[in-house]
Amino acid sequence: MVTIKDIAQAANVSAMTVSNVIHGRTKKVSKETKERIERIMEEMQYVPNMGARMLVQNQSRIIGVISNVPAGSKRETLYHPLAAEMIVEIEKEVRSRGYYMMLYAASTEREIRDLIHTWNVDGLLTIGIPTEICRELGKDMKMPAVFTDCYFREDEIFRNVGTEDEEGAYQAASYLIGKGHRRIAYVADGPYDPDGTPGDVSERRLAGYKRALKEAHLPFAQEHIYMGSIHEDRQLAMLQSLAGHIFDYTAVIFSRDYYALEAMDYFRHHGIWIPKDISIIGFDDLGMSKFAYPRLTTVRQGAAEKGRKAAELLFQALEEKEDKKVDIRIPVRLMERETVKEIYV
């Protein structure tokens, strides 16, 4: 078995220097020395003793990632393309820091609470967990945590990485209006309280749609809002209702690409052609969106960058060891493709 002393002898440095590189304490180690030690470790196939590292550092060297899977849903968030993109980038960052990632898909708040109280992890990341739950979890956590896609109040000291949700929906609606569309339906990602203040992702995106209508002096009507759902029976009922009123509109904005792609398939099987009969625009820019027929016009939210930023922010929190409010919003970008036609007025 290769030891630290073997690495030190081959690199012509002290065992302490090698130990510092292994444990990530490299502020006083030159870049050249660090790279030489890492190269020799790879050549000699050195495998660190994780048990010893944990004892020395009083750390688990594990980052916990909890993804939300709503009870009763057949569409597991863990396998959703957006969640997958985020997880891939998180794992890359975690591994590059010499840590390990522990991933769990939870379906209830109780399950999540039990996890954070029993996991021996150094830090925690959440994916797809509502703000309400994250707010309560944050009060109980004894470890650094970074949340994603939450909307905390100004006075709440939490770290969060999200998307410019309102701006994205605003861009989508403004783009349609610029193409001559005036009768635009919106498929929200429930729940939605029409009298409430925008809070979570769904409400923020709806607020962007409403803002674009207001700026264009177009009326907002509650009956033009349709509720998407992760539950298949509810989603089918929504699609049936939307298809039944489809010629009341010239365009539909979907708050998620997944909803838009489902609708495209449903419409095609019911003789509704895109964009001839109805224009469609999504939100997310899933990888499959550019392979749909026709290719889906959508809003890119940068899920991979979100995952990477969240992981970077967590390691920053581990170094700083203090509570701090951080709210990073990943910029959005409209991806113009083939599902929107121009209307001449």
C-alpha cells in the first residue's frame, strides 16, 4: 500500500506538505508543488484512508443533497432533466474539492427533517424543495446549507441560488406580444393563489406574464390561467380543457418545458398543429426541447450553472463558518426556435 511517506519521498517534499495537499490546505503550497504531488499520487495510485482523514479533520467529507419527490407523483424529481443537470455539476464540484456526495430523494417534510438531523454530513444542498419547507429547515440546521429556487424574505439570513423567474416569463410574454399575439393563455405550475403575493417560482413566473400584459395594455383574466400538475390525471384534465378552448387563443406560455412538450404531443394527436393553429413557448430549455418537432421556443434558465454556483457557495460557507444572506439569480435567455409564428395585425 502506498503511504504519504512514499509520496513525499518521490516528490522530494515533507510528509506534512503531502498531507496538506491531500486535505486541501494548500494556501502555503506553491501551484507547481501541488500539481507535482497530485501527479505522483495519481501515478502511484494512492488511495487516501477516508477513516483517518475524518478523524484528523473532524469532518465527514460528505456533502448531502436532498431532492424533492412529491408523494403520489410518478414523475420523480430526481430524474427530471433539470435536476439531473444540477446534480451532475454539483457532483463535479464536490469531487474536485476532495469531498463525496450523498444524494437522497425525499417525499415529505418529515422525511427531510429526519435526514438533516441524522446525516453526518459537512454541508447540505436542496433541489426542488419549496421555500416554505426550506425556511423551516433552515431554522433547525446546525450545518452550512445552500437552497435552490427559493424566495426568502429580505430579513432572512439564508444562502440561495435561483433563476430570474419573473424576468424569464416576462421575456416570453413580451416576445409573443412583439410577434402580434394578443390572446395569450398561461399554464402555471401550481399551486397558485390568485390573491396572493408572488412567492415561489410558479408565482414569480406568473407575475412576469402579468407584467408583460400590463405594459402592453392587455387585460389579465383569471380564466386564461391553466394549472399544470405533476400528477398525470390532473395534467390530462388540464390538457383536455386547454384543447377545448385552444382557438380562443393565438399562443400559450408554459411555465415548464415538460408541460409544453406534453401539450405538443397531446395537440398533435388531436389535430391541433403548431405553430399553424397555436404558438407555444416554454420555460427551462431542456435538452430534449431542441429535438422536439417542431423545435420548442423556450426560455433557458441555466440549470447546470445553477448547480455549479450552489456547490461553490456551499464550499464558501464551509470556509467562512458564519451565517450570511446570499441570493444569486442566474440570468435567463430566450431561445427562439420553431413553435411561434408571427401574426400580422
